[in-house]
Amino acid sequence: MPFPDCLVTFSSRDHRKNIKRTAEALEAARKQIPRQTGLVILGCLPPEFSICSSHVFTPGPVDDIIPWLTCSKGLIYTSLYEGFGQPNLEGFSARIPVITSNCSSMPAVARDALSR
């Protein structure tokens, strides 16, 4: 892992994964989170996405997400639309905190975890 404390998110070439706003939110929160916290973006990036921070690491597509999740401090999955939202379940399975959006299927998938 490139950062001692990292948050993981998933991307695709599709804009629905909300990667640009996720990276912007991390930068906006920089004063409230530990300085060494980084964002690891797994998967393909949208064509126009440009990395605007030294705190963002993009290894590209990976075959196994479990090591990335279990070594991270949490998962950020703020997709604007998903059919199911499997990454949320992967984060829960890895026993890490999950930050997710409240649209599409995400509230149904994360429902029981919201109260804990």
C-alpha cells in the first residue's frame, strides 16, 4: 500500500462511479483527516479524470480486491447508480467502515449497517 492510512474506492470509465467528486471530497476534508490518508482508486478511470493530488494512487484494475480492502481504513463507494452495489457488501465482509451514497440500490444494501 502506498499510504499508511488509505481509503479505497472503485472506478470505471463510466461517470456514475462519482470518482471526481470522491477525490474532491477527500481533498476538502484534508484538514479533518490524518495527513497521511490517501485514496486508492481501483479500476479504470474516466477518460477526462486527472489526478490533482499526491494523495491519490491509481493501480488500475486488480484481480483481487480483498487484500486492498483488508489493508485499508475504509471503503468509499459513492456511485450515483448501481444495479446492486456489491462493493458495499465486499467492504462489510472485510469488516471495514463503508461510506456509501444514498441513491439507487445503496440504501437497500447498506440499510442494516446504517444503524450500527
